[in-house]
Amino acid sequence: MSASALTVNGLLDCRAVTQFAYERDAYLKELDTEVLEVGDDEGRPYAVTADTVFYPEGGGQPADRGTMDDVEVTGVVWVEGVVRHMLSAPLSSARVHQRIDWSRRFDHMQQHTAQHMLTALALARFGWPTTAFHLGPRQCDIELNIPDLSREDLDNLERAVNEEIRAARPVTVRYEKTSRMEELGIRSRILPQDFASDELRLIEIEGVDLNTCGGTHVRSTAEIGAVALIGVEPMRGGTRVFFVAGDRVCRRLVEHELRNARLRSILDSADDDLPDVIEFRITKEKQLARDRRRLIENLAEEAAGSLASRQDPVVARHWEDRDMEFLQKLGRRLVVIAPTKVALLTAGAGDDGLFVVAAGTDVAVDLAVVGPEVARMMGGRGGGTGQLFQGRASKPAGRRDAIALLRAHVKK
């Protein structure tokens, strides 16, 4: 990794800023600041700035996106004590205008504050401690240290969280000495071993939670709007709870309504009947698939018997309306009941065809050699092992030459 430096007053350490802009004001969308360092990390340009409005990835929250001047910020990470902005192109100026993708930032603020609410109330009201948190692009999740949760459990937790959201609890940032954690009853994950500061950044939701966190949050729980718990799955002896919050709840509702409208049209059914109608259709489809497999096996058995009764050691047959499954079943059955025969089995119409070459164990035909040649003659390609070689064919007229080739090899 190579780097060149642009210094401001001799400083090359962005930690000269006690609190970054994103920490001071999560609602700040733009910022003018100096460039302290530019460089290249394995072909990816980056810049370090004296201050930053961009939140770097960490604590379960993804990094912000946006621009610095006209250059896209594709990632923001901590590297060796500084915030590094990964860029789509190198910067050339010593001072830049930063602008974050506000819709992405506010979405993350809603989801992250909702997570604090869920975690705090799951513990305080129900005794379920949180062990992990993940903020995803479509849904988020927390992992609770409880073996399983019923739908009633989820409904109770969801109801408790939404009641507190409607209470419009203020959400504030404060700083306290680490020595006061126990005194203040601060909820916290275990601090990292290399944590050297004697001061903690805390997010307080009035009357609900006081927690160590470096992320961005809304000013009031009312700005979350709503939280919906959408599912669970077992995870490492606990339970992962999936949720959406804020604007995602509305978007998800619209997506569901559009999907249901399409299903109602396709299935000619009311919303409440959709699960039963779909279940019935799936059951019927599985039965039809079983019936089809039996029919194909019967047809293949009959065709194999017919081909096996022929005197010619090389047999061939074509069907316009059969598929590869039928040709394979027929080929496998034929080499069992007629080990002295070689067969060219084809299906399809025009230049969209299929073929299978099947050779019995008592025939000295090497399909690894003959198979590719048959494919070439029929304008296709294929592969296989053992007694079957199969593929696609675009030249049905090549079937005659392929049969002649097989006869020549059988006579050797």
C-alpha cells in the first residue's frame, strides 16, 4: 500500500477531532473539511479527512454512502485509528465538500434506534438478553439468548416496543466516565480489550434504556414510526428475531399488498384463502409430478423393449415431443436388457434437439471417443460417463451420419 500525504497545520491524525461530525449531529448531511491523507489500498483510492460526516462501519451498523466533491464514497472504515473513506476515484483537492446519502443514513438511524428499544424491552420486560445485532439492507435482526419464541411472545414484545415508540421518548447522546457504568446502570456489551478511553458515548432513550453505542440515532422514538417483528430462526442455541422499522414497515406493507394482488389475480382467490389455495395447488402439482414420472418410466420401458427386439446391433429412434429425462431413462433401461446394442436416441423439432448415445457393456464402443464425434455431427455438444453420453443438437440432419459412425465402431 502506498500513500501520499496532504497535511493541514502539520497534522496527519484525524483523531485531533475529539468527536466527528456524525457523532456530534446525526442529522448533519453535509460538511466542508480538509483532506489529511490520500492513498491507494490494493487498487482502491481512499482519503482521510480532518473531520467527517460519514459514519464508518461498526457496531452492527453499515457505513454511510455519499460523495466527496463529485467523487463517490463507496465505503467508510476504521484503519489504524483513522477513518478511511474508500472512493470511486482519487481526490485531487486539499479541501472537500462531503455529502451523505441521507435516505440511507436516516433508515439506519431508524433501524438502529429500534434495535435499542427491542433489546432493552426484551431484557427488562421478558428477561431475554440480546447477544448480537445485524442491520441488513432489507431486514434487521437481533439474537436473543432464549431457545425459542412463540408467535404470542413476538406479539407481546412487538406491542411493548410500539407502545414506547408512540410515547415519543427523547433519544439523546451523553458522555460518562467508564468508572460510572455500574452506578448508572448502563446496559453495555463487553468493551473491547483495546478500549483505552476513560469516557463512554451513551445513547439514552428516556425511561427505557441507557446504552454504550457509537452509532447514529433518531432524536425521538416517534421518528421510528413503528416496528414489525417478521420472523424467527434458531441460532447458536438462541433465537434470531428478524424485524423492520420505520419507513421499511410501510415499504414492506406495500410490497406485500402488490404481491397479494398479483396472487389474487393468478389464483382467483381472496387474501384469506390464498394459503389454502396455494397449498392445494402444490399438493396437486406433486401428485402430477409423481404420475408423470411413472408414465415416463412406463413409456421408457416399452420403448426399450421395442428397440431391444430389433436384430440390428445399432438402433435409433426419434421423438418430437420427448425430453431429456425420457431419453436418459430409456437409455439406462436399454443397456440393461440389451447389453449387446448401441442406441442413438433423439428428441425435439428443428434446430432445438436433444440426443443420448447408450452403449451396452458387451459392445466395444468407447463413448468418451465416439460421444463427442456424434455431438459434432449433430451440431451440438455434450458429456457423459459410463454407458451414456448426452447433449444438445442443432443439426437433425446429422443423425444419419451419426448412426453410420456408430455402425462403423461396432464393426471394428
